[in-house]
Amino acid sequence: MLALLHTSPVHVPVFDALRDAAHPGLELRHHVHAELLKRARREGPEAVTEAVGDVLRRAVAQGARAVLCTCSTIGAVAESAAAGVPVLRVDRPMAAAAVAAGPRVVVLAALRSTLAPTAALVEEEAGRAGRPLLLRTRLVEGAWDRFEAGDTEGYLRLVAEAAEAVTADDTDVIVLAQASMAPAREVARTPVPVLASPALGLAAGAAAARLGHLDPAGSCGGVSAEAGVG
């Protein structure tokens, strides 16, 4: 069984659908804790370290063989927690795929608190792979207000427009920092590869749950970068 730590309920059907399409038979158990993101935005991700650890330990007590954190803001906190089973952040396989795609990476985020953690993760993966990196981050202004208001269509439209504004002369690959941004890949009209985290992250989580440890093949859990490109 793979447990998923979410900070929004919108992720539950997304990951269930990905499981049904690519990992039939994988048991998922969802843990939704919106308050963790709210506090992390107010006080910084480190402020939720203890609370995240409590959630992870409960998930393990309920039988989880691995845990996937789908929130990029608190991903590093979850990943560093001692839970007794593999704990993965959903965006790490995406970051590894991004640095493999080329040195020029643009990170788009709808939430300001996500920019620094995602940038640090991409830099970490570039260092791990020994690859050069020219990284830029951009906040999609107004998008998160749409998301919080329940205007999913408007939210994704702003994300797609931000992706379309990045040209092939500017970058080799675009990274969508938050799992909720993933559907924008399908509507963005751009020749630049766009990476999203859910499919890549779930594949890595499924491998960890099956093996009982992180896949030694690397950060992507043996998943090709193309799985997240649109």
C-alpha cells in the first residue's frame, strides 16, 4: 500500500485516475491535511516538521510501505522525516527529468512558497547528476487566487498562458512546480517540453511501495522523462 500526503483534496481523484491507468492493483490511501500548507505558508516549511512526522507515522502504522508527499512546499520536510519506510516528494522525479532535458530550466509556480523549495530541488538534482544548470523561476500571478476560489478552469488557463510565454529560445524545459498545475500541460500550446509531477511521482512511489525501498535506478524510480512531457 502506498500512502499519499496531500494538502488539498483536489489531488485525490487525480492520483486515483493515474493509478487506475498505469498501476492497476496498487492500493492507495490518501491523507489530506490542508492545514499543513496554510501553516507552512505563514511560518515556513520547517514549522510543520513535527506535524508532518505525525502524519507519516500514522500512515505507516496503517500499513503503508511507502509514502508520497504531493505538496511541493512541504516536500523536503516530508522527505527528511524518519518514518521507517521510504518517503518521497512527488516533484523529485520531475526535477531529475528536467535537468536531464537540458541546462536551461524555467520553473513556474502558482504559489510563492513553492518557488524556493522547487528551485533548491532542481539545483540538487543537477548537482547529483553533474549537469550544468541555468535556472529561472516565475510566479504565475493571480493563479493561486483562482485555485482557492474554486475556479479551476481559470487557474489552469493562467498556468498554460505562462507556459506559452516561455519560448524555446529561453529554455530547454518548463517545470510546473505544483501537482495541481499538471492539467495545464494538456492545453498549453508550446514547443517547449513541459514537465508535471503527478505521473512521474506516482511511478516512483509505486516502485518504492513494491520494493520496500527507494529504487536504486535513480531519482525517477526508473521512469523515463517522457512520461511527464506534454
